[in-house]
Amino acid sequence: MSPLAWTYAAYLAVSALITVLVGRTLFTHGRPFLVDCLGNERAADAVNQMLLVGFYLTNIAFVTLTLRSGMRVIGWFDGSELLSHKIGIVLTTLGGMHFGNLLVLSIARKYKRRTA
């Protein structure tokens, strides 16, 4: 198998693992925050499940869309450089999505508290 093929395979495997681990962690530990934001456990659980599905779909789409690279991979060094670049982009995107969700939910929580 060529270095480029190994790089793509490693990128898909690492990205899938990171996506699942981060998604499960946010799903588990985000529930109390959602209950506080929404004030209703049933609604919080439903929103939490929808956020998880959206998180998985968005990340899988992003990873597959960024799979192709214009970089020429000749050896293992080039492959590891490309892999680290791609994983860094995935991690930055995951972090950005997380903080975006937190911002929206924090605004919703403030609005709920003002109206209560």
C-alpha cells in the first residue's frame, strides 16, 4: 500500500475515533447543562440526541469532504505531515462547533432566566 493510501486510511480511522469519543463525551456530560438551559429533562434529552446526530453527520461529512489532498506524498514523512495537518483541521473544527453550541445554549439559558 502506498504512503498516500496509508495516510488516507489513518486519517479516516483517527477522525472517526475522535468524532465518536468527543461526541459521546459531550452527549454524556452535556445533559446537565441542557437540562439547566431548557428546564425540562425530556426536552433536554431530545435536544441532546439531536445534537449528537448532527455532530456525527457534520463531522463525517467534513472528514470525507477534506479527504482529498493536493499534496504529493512520496514517503512516510510527507504522509505524517499531511495526516497531522488534516487531523489538526478536524480538531479545530470540532472545537469551533463545540464553542458555537455553548454560545447559543448560554444565550438561550440567559433568555430563559430573564423571562422566568
